[in-house]
Amino acid sequence: MRPRPHLKAKAAARVLSSAALARVAFCCVALYGVIAAAQETLTPNENRGKQIYVRGTSPSGKEILAYVGEASIEVPGSVMACANCHGLDGQGKPEGGVVPSNLTWEALTKPYGLTHADGRRHPPYTERALELAITRGLDPAGNKLLNVMPRYAMPGEDLADLVAYLKRLGKDRDPGISEGKIVIGTVVPSKGPLAETGQAIKAVTSAFFEELNSQGGVYSRRFELKFAETADTPAATRANFEGLLGDGQVFAVTGAFIAGAEKEVVALAAERGVPIVGPLTLYTQTGFPPNRQVFYLLSGLDGQARALVEFAVGRPGLKNARLAVVYPQSEMNAGVLDAVKDQCKKDGLSAPLSYEYVAGRFDAASAVRQLKEAGRDAVFLLGVGDEALSFMTEADKQGWFPTVFLTVAGSAGVLDAPAGFEGKIFLSLPTSPADQSAEGLKEFRALAEKYNLPPHHLAAQVAAYSAAKILVEALKRSGKDVSREKLINSLEGLYEYQTGLTPAITYGPNRRVGAMGAYVVTVDLKAKRFAEASGWVKIN
């Protein structure tokens, strides 16, 4: 008589060793994790649909319109985004006596249909029925929806993407966050001349979150840090950053060193919807509309240059100065030049003369000769290293002493400028010791002492520390049920937030630089030191 199948199974189970059972269990858990991760990841069309649901705008840039009420008043879709009333979770946010419907797919497709509070009844939604509700304001039974529910006009591909996302609504949870943990990432240099800077950033960021974890984290969630490295090329840095986001399941990024790869990293953040707080860079990628995901701490070189123009307008003898901008050829410097031109126009100054050269091949004698002959009174020098010093040395030889404006990137050797430039050199700085409160210094020094932080690269440490502090403040304001979108909204709500080590930080829906402005200092060539020339110069 042959053994029955279930007896065979029992016999096999008896001979399985504990190690084999452990391997089976591990495989099951691993498989479950893979499936869960796959379920959490939105497809490209679901990602596009999420933007439409949350912001009322099309990823393609095409127009989305909303029509409201009996009069069908037309407004941009961004004014009436679905999430405004139905919430990020689709459950609906009661307001003013109106209870928006639950838009989760499970609620919409209940097999027995739905009966609403006003008695309206209809069968379950299908994809087609949902499209008609969105575009014509009709439920599956042909009943009109409430007048407060807009009707939308959008391209067919956007409508399909929106429906695709609505089928995931309620199940969509951002990567890197669970009941007891939140994963934060950053990018630091680990090789070459910036390796020590990277080590300092890593040390202060690790210390900050370790200390926060020792205090219980935020809403009982502990922080896990994940690091990626910058690389030799912008494309390689982007690839490393992409690996961090994909493999690390990172919720948000803080204090990332993106200098040299600004364009690539910022574009990837927008593509993946990952908030970045306080990236370390001299070139802020702003523009209009701004990148929603990236929140800069301080003004970049463009903002610092704008502050110098503002300073010049208020200084006797410079209001009607004929300006020139000398800069090495690059996309970033072209952006700084545009900022100077724009600020000159706003402040009623004549358009500056541009003098462009190939990076690393600055001919100071030629530049001085041309600008002197053009009758320029003031010069913005955007070069790096000692190019500004070589310019002033050559100008001294030719007996020409214009007012010189510098940003922090080109200030090397400026204390050794010729004596004829006394009182004529002005430098913009995005922060100063005046920003540091006694409480802020005490807090930072306590952290440095407890975790034995390195004594060097303090500016980078302060920037990374302040970025982490801003991120955590926004997480606290977002509440327990946090999401990337809620985090972005909380960051946009920060107003005059005091980090204790930087100027007050303010963000908004159309503002992504926390401290918009700079301090201006002059150079005391006799004493070989910097001296205050103005307080905080605000820019708009």
C-alpha cells in the first residue's frame, strides 16, 4: 500500500533539520520583503498620477483646468488639487459641513455599491466610471456629484495616470519610513582634497542624529543614516545618489555635498520626489517655478551677487556706477551674471558690461585694459583662487582703481591687494558670527565635545548641523503620520526659524532659499583684516 501524500509530507517535515527550517523561514521573509518593496514602489505612470492628485499639475507641463459650481468657474487645476479636499490618504477631510468622499479604490469598488449621506446611491466604480466622475461630475449611476466637486479638463494620458494612482491611493507609503524608523541619507566627498571636509560633515551629521536617537527620536521613530560618496564626474555623483535612494530606501536627504553636480542631483530629486534640506553648494538651482524638493540654507553666489548690487545702490558714489562683470566661462557663472543683470535692472542701474574668459586662462592685463578703456567704475570679479588678486595687481600697474566686488569663492589673497584699493574692495558673505546666538553656540559645542567632532571645517559642519536641525523641526511639525508631501508643506511653512548658528530661515511655496541675502564686508589693507561694511542685505 502506497503512503498517502499528506503522510509523505509529515515524514519529510520530521527529517528537516532546524538549520533547514531556518533557511526556509529566511527565504520566506526575504521573498515577502521583496514583494512588499515592489508593492511600495510606484510605477512611472502612478508617479505622474500622484503629482496630478497632490498638486493639480501635469508632469508634462500641459494644462489642467478645474470647473467649479453651477457656473462652471474656470480655475487652474493647481488651485483645486484633489488632495486639498480628499487628503493625501484619500480618506477625505471634512470642512465647512462638507464631507469629501473616500477615494481609496477599496471604498470606490465595494461590490454592493455606495449609499451617501444625502441618499444618493450608485453601483461600484470602474476605471471608466472614475474617469467620468473626474471629467463630467457624474457617479456610476449617472447622478450629478455635489457642486463643490470640480470637473477637470486634462489630456487623456494625464487622466489615465491619475486613475492609475487613485487605484494605489491609501496604500502608497513613501520609502524609508516605518512605524519605528525613518531613513535619512546624505552625500559626502571621501577622496581627494575634499575628503577631510566630507569626514567632518559625516561626523557632525552622525552625532546629531545619534544624540536625537538617545532622546527617543521623533514620534518614537529612530533615525537611520545612510551615506553615499561624491565622484569624479557629475554623472557618476548622480549615479551614486541614485543608488542611495534606490537601495537605501531613503525618505529624505540632509546636508548633501552637491557642489559640482548641482544640476544632476537636483534633477534627480525632482524625478524621485525626495526632499533635500540644506544641500552644500555655492550655486543654488532656483528659478521659477522652483524645484519643490530642494530647500537651500543660504544664498548661493547669485544671491550674494544680488546683495552686492543692493549694497552698491545704497552707497554714495556707487548708485550711478558703470559696472562690469568678469567671469570664467561656465553655465553656473552665466547664472550669476544673469542675477547681476536682473538686480541692476530692478535697482535702476545701467546694464553691466560682460567680460568672459576660458576657465583657467585668465589674462588679467587684457581684462584690465579693456575695462579701463570702457570707462567702468566698478567690477564684479567671479573668478576663483587668486584671479581677483592678479586683476587688482595688474590694475595697479596701469594706475586704475575701480571698486571691486567679490563673492566668497574668489576672495583668495585679497588681503594682499595693492594699497590703491584701500576702501574699494567689498566682499559678500552668506553668514557671519552675528548670526550665532549664545544658546546656539552652547548647543553645538556640547555636541562637538560629547562626540569628539573634528576641530576643522567648521563652516561645513555648521551648515550640515543646521540643515539637520531644520529637517527635524519640519518632521516634528508634520506630525506622526508624516509623508514626503507633508514634510515639504511643513518646510514651506517655516518662517524666521532660528537655527542658532545661521541667519533666520524662511521658506515658502515659491521660496527655496532660507536666508535670502548676505552681509557685506570691506578689506582693511593696512591691518590686513576684514571689516563690516553693512548689516544683513536682504534680497527679494
